[in-house]
Amino acid sequence: MFGIVLGLIVLMALAYLGWSIIWVAPIAAGVVALTGGLDLLYAYKDTYMGGFVNFAKDWFPVFMLGALFGKLMEDTGMARSVAVALTKIIGTKRAILGVLVSAAVLTYGGVSLFVVVFAVYPLALTLFREANISRRLIPPTVALGAFTFTMTAVPGTPQIQNLIPIDYFNTSATAAPIMGIAAGAVMSVGGYVYLRWRERSMTKAGEVFAEPKDKKIVKVEGEDPSFLLSLLPLLTVLITLNLLGWDIVVALLSGILLIMLLNLSKFKGFVKAINLGAAGSVTAIINTSAAVGFGTVVQAVPGFERLTEILMGVKGSPLISEAIAVNILAGATGSASGGMGIALEALGARYYDIAMNTGINPEAFHRVASLSSGGLDALPHNGAVLTLLTITGMTHKDSYKDIFVVAVGIPVLSVVVAILLASAGLV
């Protein structure tokens, strides 16, 4: 038990310092192996790499195709077209709502979180300038739209955080719709109300829009496709995945092919976009696989049984212990998919057996795992948070307090709401 805790501390501390989890995870796994009485070399070459490779084998196609889909949406201007149209419809007087909805639609349509940040920021800057709202609120607004309810709560979202639990609980992307919609409402409405309150407080205190020092990042070139055409690939992924029941790989391929067909005049840029998307997907899958490998080593040491007893001994619904496990591991790794991967690799089978033996709907375990992955993951060392702050030109001191409220505090509260609904039989 001491070794497992020590390994988690090492993982969290080094990740917080900004060190890559690709080599930090094996070091943390080595700490667990040594203190757990395992042969260090065998634990790395067999146990750790076994978990690493199995996860990569199962999920690399989804990571790669998701990255290609997002990059093509970005480079063809389709992502920007959707965001621009939505913000025009909502209007500059509701700048926060416009940015929030734009980010949410793109994320729910299957565009990766990182691409959404790049696509939405130039629009957010324009809207916040016209509404005279402090730029400090741009990062939490984008985070609320992209990193929360459309990533983990809304049924049918093609984001990886909603797909990983499927294999562990024999569910679908639309699992536990009542829990998901309720939790999504808590996050979206609660976050929006908080940000509007912050807007009024900051304006009253005299803090308004200030021009960024570097404007190069907001430069937009080229003519974008029409809004309706740009929506089609997003709708294609959602419809083929959720209504037609196609595999996510086929659904993403359909979206990718449609993007290409609708942008044949830009075919010269396809190879570059695909190359960049594929390269980015490799880093993403290796990061998550490294975290899952750590979880495999944790599962192999004797202390894991004691850890399991403690988690399973949490009073109340087993959904509570699942929420605690996923949240802690997501926070330790700074990764929603990585933390959930560790937790479900180690405990997924146990929770599924509990579902079968107690009559709790497996869909409830799916939704709680997904929701919990989007809680403590957004601590300061999270990669998406760091990217968001870099792109918007803000620092942790400028915006992280508000990011914490909308992307950590309220999402954790939404898990409580989901568990209460499950306990009442509303799944």
C-alpha cells in the first residue's frame, strides 16, 4: 500500500513539474514494483509494457482518426465556420454564451479539445473585445465549453472519455442518458451562471478588455466553407455512431471522407493536415498508454488487494468508490483518459461483477467513470489547461481560479448529482 501511494505521489509530482508522463509513468511504476516485491525488469518489460501495448492496440485507431478528423476540420476552415456562425446567431451581447456554445458544438461533434481551443480563441477575442469583457475570462469560458459536459456527460459524445468505459461495462456511447443530461445541465448552467457573475464583478471593479500584446495568433486567412456544409461532418459522426450504431472507427472515417469531399478545392493541404494529425495522435495515445501501464503494475502488486478492499469498503453505493478512484487517478496523471484508463484497467472487471450481482445498471458505472474522469483531471498540470493558457496568453495566476471552478469544482459536484439519480433508479 505504501508503495502504491508513493508511486502515485511520484507520478503526480513529476507530472505537475511538467515532465512527460511517457517516461515519468515507468519510473512511478518502478517505485510500485520495487516496494511491492516484484522483479523490476520483469515488471517493466512484461507487466508494464503489457498494459501499455494492450491499450494502444485497442484505442490507437480511435485516437488517430479523431486527431485526423479534428485537424481536417481545422485546416479546411470548417471548425472556424461553425464557431463564427454560432457566435453571430447568439450575438456579441452574450459573448460568454457565444464562445461557450461554439466550443461545446465542436467538441460534441467530435473535434478534439486542442483543435477547439485554436478554432474558438480568435472568435472569443473579437466577442470579448466588443462586449468589453476581461480577457481573463476567455480560458474558463473555452474550458467550460470544451473540457466538461460535452466531453464526459452528454450522451452520445464521441470524445474518448465517453468511449473508454464501453469495453469494460458492455455499454454504448449513449449510456445512462438521464444521469448524463442531468450532470451536463449542472456543469453547463452552473458554469455559465458563475462566469456571468464573474463578468459582472470584474466589470464593476473596473476590469475590462485589454488588448493582447501578441496579436499574431488571431490572424485568420482564407475563405471558410458555409456553416451548413461545415456542420455535416459533425452530424455524420454523431448520427452514424449513435443512431446507426456504427463502430466509432467507421463513424470517424465517414466524417473524414465527407470533409475531403466537401473541400476538394483544398486537396493540396490534405496530406499536411493528415500528417500533423497522425503525428499528434501518436503522442496522445502513448501518453495515455503510459498511464495505463502504470495501472497494470499497481494491479500486479500484493498491496492492490488492500487498496481494492479500501475502495470497495467505502460506505454507500459502489459508484462512490468508482468516482473516488477515477478522480484521484485523473488528478494524479493530469489526464482524464489516462486516469480513467488506470482505474478501469485495475478495477473495471470488479465493478462490472458488482453491477451483475447487485442489479445496478452497468450504464451507471459507465457514466460515473466518464464524469469522474473530467473532474480532478483539470488540475494545473493538465496538458489541455496548459495549452489553453498558452494560446490565450494568460497565466495560471490570471485565469486558473476560474478554470478550477468551472472545470474541476462544478464537474465534481455533477458526479454527486449523477450518483444520487442512479441510487434513485434514474439511469
